[in-house]
Amino acid sequence: MKNRKELGSGESRARVPWCDLPKELLETIAYSLLTRVDVCRVRAVCKSWRSSIPPFRKPISLPLEFAVPYPNPSHRSHPNMLLLTESTIYLLSPNSQASTSISTRSKTASWGWLVKVQEQEACRFRVINSISCQPSHRFPTFPKSINLLDLRVSELAKAYSVRFPNNGFTQKVVFSSSSPDDCPCPSLMRINAGFLFYLKIVDGSDWTLIDDTVSQLDYEDVTLYKNRFCAVDKYGRVVVIDSSSLKVTEIASPFKGENDGNSKILLVESSGELLLVERLREKPHFKVFKLSAKEREWVEVKSLDDKVMFLGGDCSFCVAAKDFGNGCKGDCILFTDYCSTFSVFNLEDSSLKPVQKHPGYNKIFYLPP
């Protein structure tokens, strides 16, 4: 590699200050920023960057209200409305150049913490349970602001849910800001009573019932995979839905053999692969399968390797165990039961324990004081 003096005309080039970067380059940088944290970091570099790069803007303004989707069109005049909300799951970890006090506190804590923040009206935020849709009481003195010089903040996932304002009941929905051809078309997909519904977020639009006679009444979960809506039924059949034509294409056949449709089925994306998680209803036991796209079938996997899987009420995701420090090991699934109790299932030996008996995992949900 050439050194500075060997570049150009042979004379040492003058260093260009960050604030003097060309406007065209700043526009390219701004276009590639996809998260609020990234935009905040870049705008904090200097006054010139802050004035050149606009604040983060979302595709749609939340929360939004929608009518409740019903399989029977005659029921669509029902007065209940759905309130769409967005939550962001962040991974917080100590900055290597953080202050001494932060570094000292971190020595006795996990190296990484999960925080789930829900945006409300008028740019207000609240901390909610990391793997459910309920308000969290784990951070009663959560700071009003976070100094990015003290902590590294990474956005892990987005979670969307709809809430019935009259009773507070929440359900998962999946949001897509664009179609696979990058044409702006914010849309939602939701399961209601085993039926699959699609909504394009434009004025006057209504929920559309997806025409699929094979799996209707049996749909269990929906997710966004490779920028396409994917839905799975209780037998393991998975389809993708084209956002333009709403055409349904099967990409995975139903399970072979023992599955009788009595398990809870979830879809989880991990490192670009689509995983299916089967939770047996008789006892808290899990099986994990990976999609074999060529054979269009599920292949059981016995290990998540270094990954920790979080199964949430409105979002499921995987994180490398090393991001949480030495107290955590991979190959585990964290979830909540119907009483919102946190539990850890070890995929290696099929053991199940409350999260309190795993100090390393328990610290994931507690910021140090």
C-alpha cells in the first residue's frame, strides 16, 4: 500500500476535515442510513453534517388507527378500531472508550443489555418488555437520554403490534415499507382467527383477505423474510405473498410424520436463513427447523451454535451469545409463558429453567445502575 507521500504528485496530500466532505458524498451517506441511531450518530459528527443530513424520518407516522379485519365482510362495520404501534429492540453495550464509572459498573454486569422502546404520540417513548408487548417494570429509573459516547447502541429488530384501545389487547402485525422492487408501498400483514389479511397503507384502503383455500383458518405466524411477507400454518406449510398481485406461492411443504397441528408454530429469521420453531403445547419443549429452499421442506437442527433466540409476542429474533458476555451461552431459547414469566430452554439438553436461575441471561434485561 502506498504511503501518503507516494500518492498523487509525490507530495504529501493535505488532510481534508470531515466537515469539508463534498455535498454529493454526504447525500450518499445519508441515503444509506436506515436506522434512527445511525442518523443520530452521523449528524453528531459536526455542525456541517448536522445541517446537511436531515433528521430520521419513518415511512409512516405512528401510531395509526385501522378498522378491525373480519373474515365476513358484513362484520366490517364493527366499531372496534386497531391502533398500530412500533417498537424497536436495541442492544446496548459499553463503549471501549467509555468513562471509568461506566467501565467499572460493567465489570460486574453482562456486556450487553436488551432494551425495547415503543414510540407513542408526540415523539414520546416508553420501555416495554423485551419479548412481549407489555409495559416493563424492570427499568423504573430508565434514563431520559442515552449518551452514545458511553454506550454502543445497535438496532436488532423492529416489532409492530395492533392494540384494541377499548381493552388494551395487543396482537402482532408485520410491516413492510416497500415492495421487493423498492417501490414505496408501506403495507401490513396480520393473522386474525387463522385468516391472513393484507393492508396497503394509503388513504381509503381496507383490509384484503388473502385467497388461499389450503391454509385459511390454520395460519399461525407471519414474518418478513428477504423483504417479502411469509406466513406459516399450524402444519408447517409456508407461503410467500406477492405485495402487488397478492399471489400466494408455497415455499415449504407441511411437516412429514408426527406433527398433528397441535403445536405452536413461529417463524424466525437468523443470519439470512428462515427458521421454524415448534413449541409443543403439552409441555414447554421446542424443536427448531431450517428451511431447505431447494427441497421445499424443513430440516430439523439440533443446535443454534452461538445464537440465543428470543421468542416475542410481536417479534422473534436471534442474537450472538458473545454480545452478552461470558455469562451467556448460545443454543438457548428465551421466551415468556402466559403469566409473562421469563424462561430459558436449552436446545442441547432440552432443559428448562426460569431465567432467574441463569444469572448471565437474567442480566440481559437489567441495565447497570
